[in-house]
Amino acid sequence: MNKKKFVVGWSIAVGLMDVLTGVLLMADPALVLSTLGMAPLSSDALVFLSWVGVFVTGVGLSYAMALTDRRRGRTVWMVTALMRALVAVFVAWRVADGSLVPMWAAVALTDAVVTVVQVGVLRSGWWQEPHR
């Protein structure tokens, strides 16, 4: 497997996933909720969900910095892995305690998988190797 192609492809794919999710949260948070099986929220709550969309979009856009050089890429992957791990634990906890409907487990699982892949790549040293 070409390591450079993997880290570039992963950064683009995961970054786009976050940007698209974030934009959707900002533009139509009620649609996101209905897709996840949640009951409609008040307009005040939807504003805060849109605010979360700004954060998710920012995380997605940060992956673009990973494409500029290895040192930046390593930092972006470390920070986003940490944020995703925190989100995965929080969402899983809230699904387990009944605060979030079970469909939200998909969010926790997605963030957990991305965390595991990124931490694995970071530990393998791929970001330190010169890419040919």
C-alpha cells in the first residue's frame, strides 16, 4: 500500500465527510435529526445544533492543512483523533443512558473507527517517513 496515497486519500475523504455533515447541520439541522430518528427540537435547540455544525465543518476543513506538509499532517491527525475519541465516548455514553436515540451510535462508531485508524497510522510512523 502506498502510504502517501493512503494518508492523502484518508485526509480528503474524512475531511469532506465532516465538511458535508457540518454544512448540513448548519443548513438543515432538523433534517439531520430526522435522519437519525430524533424528534423535532425547538428552534432554540436547532440554533445550537447548527453551531455544532460550524465546529464539525472546522474539523473537516482542518484536514486540508494535513495536505500541506508532514509535520502539519501529523498534528492535524493527532488533534482530530483526540476530538473524535472524545465525541465517540460522549455520544456512546448518551446513547447508553437514553439521552440520545440508538441511531446516534453510528456517530460514535464512525468517530471511534476514524480515531483508531488515525492513531494506528500515527503510531506506525507513516507521517515521519519521507513520502516519495
